[in-house]
Amino acid sequence: MSNQNGSGSDRKFKVVGTRPIRHDGLDKVTGRANYGADLALPGMLQGAILRSPHAHARIKKLDVSKALAMPGVKAIVTSADFPEIGSGGMAAGESHIDPKDLQANIMARGKVLYHGHAVAAVAASTIEQAREACKMITVDYEVLKPVMTLAQALAKDAPILHEGRKAVGVPPLPEGDTNIMMRLANAKGDVDAAFKGADVVVEGWYEASMAHQGYIEPHATVVTTRENGQAEIWCSTQGPFAVKSMVAVTLQMDPNLIRVTPSEIGGGFGGKTTIYLEPVAVLLSRKARRPVKMVMSREEVFRATGPTSGTRIWAKLGVKKDGSFVAADTRMEFEAGGFAGSPMGAASMTLYAAYNIPNFRFEGLDIVVNRPKVAAYRAPGAPNAAYALETAIDELAQKLAIDPIDLRLKNAVKEGDVASYGPKYDRIGFIECLQAAKNHPQYKAPLGKNQGRGVGAGFWFNVGLQSSATVSINDDGSAVVRTGNPDIGGSRASMAITVAEELGIPVERVRPLVGDTDTVGYCDLTGGSRVTYATGMAVIEASKNVIEHLRARAATIWGCEVDAVEWRDGQAVGTNGASNNKPLSLADIAKQMAHTGGPIIASASVNPPAAGPGFGVHLCDIEVDPETGRSTVLRYLVVQDAGKAVHPSYVEGQFQGGAAQGIGWALWEEYLFDKDGKMENPGFLDYRMPVASDLPMIDTVVVEVPNPLHPYGVRGVGETPIVPPLATVGNAVSRAIGVRMHQLPMTPPRVLDAIETKKG
Amino acid sequence: MAKIQVQTTINGETFDYLCDGQQSLLSVLRDELGLTGTKEGCSTGDCGACSITLDGQLVPSCLVLAAEAQGREIGTVEGVSSATGLHPIQQKFLEHAALQCGVCTPGLIVATRALLLKNPNPTEAEARYYLAGNLCRCTGYDKIIKAVLDAAASMRGESA
Amino acid sequence: MAKVVFTGGLRTLVGAESIELEAARVVDLVAALYARYPALEGKLEGATVAIDGTLHHDARYQRLLPTSEVHFLAPIAGG
């Protein structure tokens, strides 16, 4: 837990960089905090969803009459209750979602595209009654052959998920019906000639499994509707305003009728940037004229909500003897699930972003398969891309007998370099991260038998987007700050720290609140590592606006011009003829609010540029048991540029949590399907996320190279930490067993296979 | 179906409730008694979010039938703090930033209390294995384990 | 004259790696591009726009300098 300061920001902070106890912590350690499933309303019904028992089938007939007659049943909803809508883009999560697809994912229309796809929903007095009624709905399916893998999807005679839908993107595009929904490609320089001039070339396929975000709180919502068409939606979401617009579009409702109140959120990691239950609950509530609660089971979460794409990536990397990269070529195949829209686009942009590679080419394919529709997952697409490239770099380092950090240092991007995705980099901290990792004691720790050390790096853009904030002053001189970003990992604390820093009051005197869509100004969702950066900027601006009021009030009290009042260290100080006045604290001014013009309140809104990229470097020391193939993580280090850590504990927490998710994805987590396309492991027992005894302490180094786009130098930190681990852990295992691993997760059977292959 | 009448003690207070034969204790705590501090993450006993103590023993309340609680003592997160304030475990979770989203936290607090009653001086490995039934997806467990060990030290009267 | 650099699919549509255009703001630049390359029509809406290295989620009314270099990228969001 050390800090390495880059030069730059010379501002001396009083509160930023300290570690106060988070304001919402008390309610979270005592069980008072209300999450999605914790709300109960008088007269509330319980909703349940009937889900497809087939991975790929046409719905021939759907009959709900028997179910409607069941005891306690108040309403049933099918796709017939949803308005028909056209195609067209809408921004949400990592990509543009087609509203028609969004709606068809929420409730299947005509065809089911994965096992667990919703086909009908029931609201009844009790959850048992709703579930019983679901069983009485008769659905006549024409079962189709499921397309479960990328290879099956691309086969010549593959069954087609979306008949009549054409691929879009960069030509050449497939003619006629296809499971390829989008093709992207780009190139720079003469790649083929450059490979010919390379001294060493590595190439290979790198596969990663579909993996789930794994938030502990299942999706949940409670909806009330009114006779005038209004809908009050309580739900666990990363973006209440996004829920509002997605419900409006899927139900073709006037958005003005919708109010969304975010509950406390029990994890999201991107998976709660989209919607599943909310429009269904609105329709059920409208029909039943009662509030309706819907809560997913864990099994439903696995079968029907956002995993991230499984991928097959072929990568080729060429290098000169001195270690300089000369050429790279990549083909990326991404599982989109049942509907178009994998994070392949972001993957293609992050793929080469950390290095200077003079000649490169990539092709990326977004491919539909009969698996759940993927949703955003922490730096969507980037971990898969980095897995391929960072593994290839490790192979090159071994072949060239160059230290893997030195090889990266030789090619790493720095300020002024042109990013592979186009523009020039401003100040970035990749070199600083590599050096910090190299200098860390872990990098020099001796390794024993069957042990290996992996190095990996990662890049993520971090986003800006729209945010607003309101700061108001109470008559006791305390403050309230309101934003619209659900607090998923400590952001209330960073908002309060920001107000305390600006106004010069103790952080305990600031109360940070998260509002609903009617009580706060518009905020884009909690995602893209944007809250402390972008919403933090709105809070800084709102605080500065409050200070303008405070100066004016002080001028009123002193009978002087506003120009003669400065705000310094949390108090109004007189200058130029007003300097004989005793400085007024915030509390002094607050006491006189009523006499000086009334309540003091100010808002601000921003739509700042994308937020200054984050770079991270991870080290993993692993021991592999050659008898069982089991990998044990011995030591793990995360080094990342945070720009400026507003609350260092929660920055470290992001580093550690992202690393743990990546370790799980690399070693244990995968979606297993039977031959009919039914997920075989839809529970935490068999979908194996890391538990406390699986991991060591995760050491962190917070590098601070200030982001020139933010007044404090803040960079987003949430997503970058999941980018390096897949390759980092893979490189550690490969070095421990002396065989290069090409497939994740590296479960004991796969590792044993690799060891056996080596023995021949 | 006839309801079953159950008398039990929750956090030291006597409770009477009616339940169905197959109803889980978790469901009664949350849906009938309004004790929503105990969370549901999986309902298969794999995540630990619904951890409670039953006569002092740590159990996932989703796997306990409500009817089984007859005459027994239940401990939930709502009973961890007292009139004098937070329990040291709760205080240390806050100080160490051992929670992010917080939904696993009630289960972890209850589990940690059960651990430290059995073993007031656990090693890091002992703490990790005892808490292996409590999933946290946000933190990577680092700060949780530090908070647990620090809470143990504090409860033994040592300053960590 | 602002320089516009094209990559990927946009480059295919335009048939050039970069071009120079007179435009005071991004909105004017986009209009001029649509006029010159009808195949581009509608393809630049919602793009993330890099102006001299800074990525704007919404750049419609951003001003351009005669020396500005502009890239149109896929929309960037995140999880």
C-alpha cells in the first residue's frame, strides 16, 4: 500500500487522499441498508417468470388460460403485451443496444434464443402461486438445433439465429443469412512485409470462457403503477436514468411517466447497466392494478442475465532481436449470446493500445450463439483482448530471453505517442506502473519448485459522460451533496470528500445522497469508471458555485463589494478595504442565511471528455501441483495509475476486487453447457468464484500520474484492474509448468493435460 | 395447508410466527418479520449472504426450515450492535474499508462473530477457511481478512 | 484546415486515410463530410470524437482550430 507520485499536481489537499469512514457504512454493517429485494409495499404481488427449456426454438403457440384460473393469480404477461417496436440504436452499457433486441431479450417474441429466455410472467398473491401458475402455461415449441460455440456458429450449414438479418460493419461481409452480426477491421502500415522483417514471431489461438459478473445481489425490482399511466420503479441498478429510458423505449412509454428510485446495489460490475425485470413488472402491475415485486433466483441470474463473451482470439506478434515490436495481427471472435452486441468493438480499440506497434491489423467478429445475451462486464472486451496480446508478449520474452517487464518498457506508450485507436496520448502512467512493478519486492522474491511468476499489463479508456450534482448548506454549516449515481463501491465517500475539500469543512459534516430520477439532475450510469471522475467534477463545480454564494453573503454581512471577499481555507476573508473584518466560517455565514437572502444551494452539470486512460501492471506468483494440476496463487500485486486517489482505501479495493475477478476467470470460472444448450452449472457451487481461502493478500501500489483533464488529477480506477489478470495468471501457470497455456479457465484437468502433453 | 406455529428467540427477543412446512427460515426472517438485514444471494447455501447463528452455530438460513427454529436461539446481523454502539467487528469493517457494495457484509459480520467466539486468535489461514462460505465479489477479501484479524486483536484487548 | 483521420470502416467508405477540410466546429465538419462523401451519411452520429487527443463523448458543438486533428471512434462506455 505505497504511493508513488508522478510529478505534476502541486495542489496541497486537506481531505482528498485521506481515508474517512464511508457515510453509508453504518447502515451496511448493521443490515439497515435497503437493497433491491428489501422493499415491501402494502398489497404487493409477487412476480415469477416462465423461462424457455430450450436453447433455440420457435414459439408456435402460447396458452395462458389455465394459468390465469389458478388460485392467487392476478395477471399474466407475454410478448403480446409489449408494443411492437422498430430497430435503431440507443446508448447503454458498452455498446449501442437495438431497442427491438432489448425488448426481445426481456420477453421472447416468436423465438427463444437461449435456455432460460423469458417467455411469460405471472403476478400472484404469493411467489409459490406465481411459480405454480407458470407451470400451467402451455407453450408449443418447434425445437431447433442450438448453436453453442463460435465454431458451430461459423460453420457453413449453421442454424441461423436471426433469419434475414444482415451483418454490418467493415467489408468484406458475409452474404446472406449469417450468425456474424458485425465485422470490424483496421490496419496500419505494411503488416505482411513487417512480419518478414521480424527476428522472432509468435502466434496462436487464445480462448477465454464466457464468465459472469457474479454480483451477490440478484436482480430485483418493485413497481407501482397509477391510473394516469405513471410507473414508480424501485430497482437495483447502476443507472436509474438508463432504466428510465430503457423502460420507456421497450414499452413505448412517455418517459415523463416513469420515476426510477435506485435501491442500494449489491454489486453490478456492468451487469446492472441493462434491464430484465422492470418492464415486465410495469406491465404486470398495470394489469393487476397492484404493486408487483420481482426478484431473480441465482439460477435465473446465471441462465438469463449478462455474462461477458467467451472469445477465441488468434494473435500473431513479431519482434526484432532488441525487443522492439514490429508487427501484430489479430482475429477476434466474440460470443454475443442470443442477440448482437458483444464488446468486440472496445476490445479492438484496447487490443494494441498499450504499445507502440508500427504495423498492425485486426479483424473482429460479433457472433450470435444460443447463450444468454452478454452484458457489460468491467472494461468490457479488454480482458479478452489483453489475454491474447499479453500472453504473446510473454512468449516473446521467453524466446528472446528478455525480462518481461523490460520488453514491455521498450514498447510501452507514453505521453505524445499515437494510440493504436487514433489520437495522441496526453499524460499517462504506463511507464511509471511498469517501473513500480519492477522495483517491487515481489518481483525479486525467490521462486521454488513448480512455481512461476507472471507479468501482465492492461489498458482501459475510462469514460466521462454526463453528470449533475447539487450541494446545499444547512443552517448549522453542514452540507448535503446529491447526485444520481448509485454507490457501488464507496462513491458517496468520494463525493463527500470532494465537497469537504472545496468548502473547507470536515468530511463528517457533509452528507452524500443518491437521488431518484425526479429528485436529482441527470446522471449517466455508474459505470465506465466514471463516477469519481465525472460526477466528482460536477460536485467540484457545484461546490465552487456554493462558494460564490458564500462570498456574496459575507459581502452582505460586511457591507462591502463581493470582489473584496475571498474564500480561503474554509472561510470568507476580507481584502481591499474589507480586511479589518474577522473572517467568517461557513457556519458563521450559514447561521445568517435567512438574513442574507435565504437558503444557499447550487447545482452544476458536466459532460467532460473521456477520462484519461488507466494503465495497470500485475504480478502473479503461482504454484502448480503437478500431481493434481491445481494452481495456488502465492502472491499477487496490482500496480495502477489512479491519477489521484480521492479515497485510497476504495482505490485499493477496486484494484483488489478486479484482480480477484480476473483470477477467478483465469483459473476456475466458466459456463458449461450440455449438448442441448442447457447451462450445467447455474449456481455458486459449480460456477466457481474465488472464496476467501482461494486467495492470498493482494498487494497494491497506487501510482499517481495526474490526469490533466481533472482538477485533482483523478483517473477512473474501477475497470482497468480486471484487464491484466487473465494473461498475468496464465503467464504464471505457463512458466510454472513449462508449457504455454492457451485456454481459460486453467482448471486442474486442463493443466494436467498440458503437463502430460509436455511429457509426450 | 395448515400453518405451523413457532416460538423462537431472535437476538434475545421472543418471537412467535406462523410458517408453511417448506418455508425457509430466511423467508420468514425477511418476508414475515421484516428482518431484511439477512440477505438472499443464492438460496442454495453457497454464498453465505443469509448467514445467521442457530444456538450459536453458523448456518445459512436459506437451508434451515422455519419450523426447525422452534425453541431455539437465532442470531442475525440486526443483533450484532448494542445500545453502547457498534460491535468491534462492525467498527473494524468500517475502518478497513472491508466492504464495497455491502450486500455480503451482514453475512460476513455474523460469520466473523461466530468465528471469533470459537477462536479468538485465528491465523490468517484459519480466518480465510472459516469465511470461505461467505462470497464477496467486490473486495478480493484482502481488506475483509485484515478487518477480521484486527477485530480479533481488538476484542482480545490488543491493539493491532 | 482541420485534418480528419479515418480508420477501419470509415476509411473504406471514404477511400482515404486522411483528408483536410475547412470547418469551425465538429457539427460543420460532419455536414461537410456528409456532403462530400454521401456514403458516410449518418455514420458519424453517436461517435466518440477525438480532437487533438482528447476524447469527447459528444463533440457536436466543439470548436476546431485550423490545426486540429480529428478522429471519429466507436462510442466508448464501459461496465
